[in-house]
Amino acid sequence: MSSIRHSTKRVARLRELDRLGRRMLFGTVSETYRTCGQPACACHHGGPKHGPHLQVSYRGDAGKTTGYHVPQVLADTVREGVAAWQRFQEVARTLAELNREHAWRRHAKRSAR
């Protein structure tokens, strides 16, 4: 890969990381369906349960899994933020590989002299 093309790819990845970093949220999203506190409600008698209720889970600083409830009004924003986090990781791995290739090429050029 030419140095210019390599540089262009790296710059594009760095820009994408910047865009993703502005909206990413760490964790994974899960949905639950629950019964309510009203004994006469259909959810207690074989009817559909209430939900989805969204929860974000992640590994906290102490290494234990923790999380938080997501208000329904923020569901789309949180889903997009978690997807941005996953994409951020993919792009970061690609960038790391491009950096490795660049370092190997620089080393090979120096060794050839």
C-alpha cells in the first residue's frame, strides 16, 4: 500500500473515531418484559407483559457488572450510542492494524539502507 493511500486511510479512520466518540455509550443493551403491580392486569393472567424495558450493562471499575435503566424516551439514543461504541472498537482495531503495517514498512525501509 502506498504511503499516501495509507495516510488517507488512517486520517479517515481517525475522523470516524472522532465522530463516533461524540455519541458512543459503553455497555450492552438488553430488553426485559415484566408484570406490573396490578393483580387484575392481563400481564398476570397470560396476557402480554409490559415492556420492553431497556437496561444497559457494563463492567464497572471494580470489575463487577453493573448497569442502569434507560427511560423509554432515550431508548433510540442509547441504542445508537451503544452501536457507536461497538463500531468505535472495530475502527480502532483497523487503525491499530494500519499503524502496525506502517511501522513494519518503515522498519523494512530503514533496514534496506
